[in-house]
Amino acid sequence: MNSSRRRKLRLWETFHGTLMLPVTFLFIAAAIATGLLTFYHERWHAHHQAAQQLDILADTVKANVERFLKDCRYDTLHQTRWLSLLPALKEATGTGPQARTARDELSRILRRICEERGLYDDILFVNREKMILASASEKDNGTPYHFPVPQGHAPPFLRDVHLGAATTRPGIDYILPLYEKEGGASPRLAHLPRQH
């Protein structure tokens, strides 16, 4: 009797040990799979949410730029008009991926709108170091009129945003077309304070 019990006990232990190995493996595999699925689902959700935010941001930038250029088109361009663009595009002044996307979108939209409207003759040059705007309209001695940008308003925007095509003109970093083609210098520039 004892011998029979021992034999049954050994058989059970063998069966139990053989059964537990795959069961344990299955539990471990299920736990790993669940963890991976959770990780990738959260990652996909975050990526999808970020993409949606960037789409909204790009639409906001586009609307603000087009509204600003429309104002420039039909109204006298004062410094307040120029400065009104800066807070509207505050999303583009940061350093994260959303800000980079906003800057790329801004640059692309500006180029497209300016090309469509023929904004070539009269442009504003941007100098990052001196933080000034300079008209393409030149004084008698051949130097451009300069329009100082009030401190505390423009520096972050002018440092971080590539507004247009780069230029080889000395002291000038970027060009920003703002005016319709009118066969020469825009009379709107006469309303801007000039630094002689």
C-alpha cells in the first residue's frame, strides 16, 4: 500500500512539475504581451494626440498670418500692425516640436501667400542682432530706411523664426515680403517712423 501511494505521489509530482512549466511560461508571456500592448497603445495615443494638436496649431498660425497680411493690404502699416503679428504667433517662439512645426508652417504660408499676391517690390529686411526692420526702399545715399523694433517685443520672434529667403546683403539675415506689387516703393512706408 505504501509502495502504491509513493508511486502515485511520484507520478503526481512529475505530472504537476511538467504541467506547471508551460503554465508558468504562458503566464509570463501573457504579462509581457499585456505590458507591450499597453505601452504601444499609450504611445500611439500620445502620438495621435500630438498630431491633432499640431494640425490645430498649423491652422491657427495660417489664420493669423492671413489675417495680418490682409490688414497690411488694406490699411496703413504702422508699427502696431507689425507688433500685432507677434502675440498672434506666440506658439512659434518656443523650442519644442510644436514650435518648430509652427515655424515651418509659418514660413511655408508666408512664401505661398507672398508669391500669390506678388509681394516682391517692397519688402522688409530683418536684422537679428540689431533687432531692426529695414525697408527695401532706399535713401538717397543707397542705404535702406531703418525702423527700430521696440525692445521686449520682437527679439524672440526674430531670433527663432525664418521669415523668408535668406539674403547675402551685409547685416541682413532674413527678408519678409509684406506689400503688394505696386511698381515701386509703397507709400505705406512713409507712415513708419524712420531712423536716418
